[in-house]
Amino acid sequence: MFELGFGKLLLIGIVALIVLGPERLPKAARLAGLWIRRVRAYWFNMRAELERELAAEDMRKQLDGAKQAMQDAGTEVQRLSQATIADETKPGDGSSHGDHAQ
């Protein structure tokens, strides 16, 4: 965001002391600290909420991918089982699994 070094903080303090005076400066500093804490807490809450939402979206995508993979696997199993059944019932190859007269 922006950088505040020691020199800049000292300059801000001197200007605040001149503008506000020694009587009102402590109260103004407490009020400024309160607002800074509130803004930081709000910022961290918003950031955490955004990270949670992004994580939830990522989990949804992974779940959808796994669901699609399961559906594809189920389709493949059905196709293979139907092909196996068709091969077993095919007449004329002499290798059926039924009873043979010996």
C-alpha cells in the first residue's frame, strides 16, 4: 500500500501536535487507533471470506471433476459388460460356456 518510515511518522506527529494542540492530541490519537483497528479487522475479515469462497469454488470444481470421472467409469463398465455379454452369446464359435455333450 504505502510506506510510513520513522521520518514520515515524526513529521505527521509534529504537524498533528501543532494543529490539534497538546490537549486534544491524545484523544485524536486514540480515535485514529480505533479506526485503524476497525479498518484492519474489516480488511482481514473480507480477505478471509474471499479465501473461503475461493476454496469452496475449488472444492466444487474438484467434486465436479470426480463426479464426471465416476460417470465416465460407469459408462465404460456398462459398455464393457455389454460387449462381454454379446461375445458370450455369439453363436458359432464353438467356445460357448454352456454344457457340451461329450
